[in-house]
Amino acid sequence: MMSKPNLQVLDYLASKGVRFVIPEGESSHSGYFVGREEVEEFLDDPDEFFAKQHGVTKAEYRDWREAGGAVRCSATTRKGKQCNNFVKTPYNLTAQGWLALQGHYCVIHTEGVGVPGLRARA
């Protein structure tokens, strides 16, 4: 939580028409124009702020960022491990798009239904 004097500075700047932008990611060329209250929300919990912007939970947001937007195949190998292949997806999936593709399969496992050792995760 920001101290009262710092909040007063933000209030003053906002009253003078200053717009605040919160970039997402260190090298991001995009960001969110926000009001003073949203600056405070961001400072309190950046991941929660971005999750809200993307319409997902904080845990889902973190998983999406950690995966770099890539969706791993949900098949289980004969050894009981998750397949290391990725689901064929468009580039730059949104967090909601990434979430919707969870549980899908790579090309090999989608086409390999019925092949010994290739089975869907329960």
C-alpha cells in the first residue's frame, strides 16, 4: 500500500490531467491506461492487476506467463509423463485463449488415437 503523501501526489497529478500507463512485461510496447485507483491496485499486487485485465485468475495468469502462451499437449506417454509437444495454436494467444486450449493435444496425439502408448490424460 502506498503512503498517504504518495497517494496525494498521484491524486494531484490525476487532477492535472496526467494519464498513467502500466506496461505489461519488461520489454512491452503496450500497456494499460489507468486511473489513480488502478495504479494503487497495481502497486499492491501486479499479478492480480494483470489477471483482472485479462479476465482470468491470478494463478491462471501466472501459468500463462510462465508458459509463454504455449499450450502443452495433454497426452500421457507410456511412461506416465506429460507429452512434451505443443498444441498447434495461433501466435500471441491471449490468456483466455490459452486457457480455452488447455486439455487439447498435439498433432501426433490427436492423430494417434488408438495407437498403443498414446492416451489422453485422465
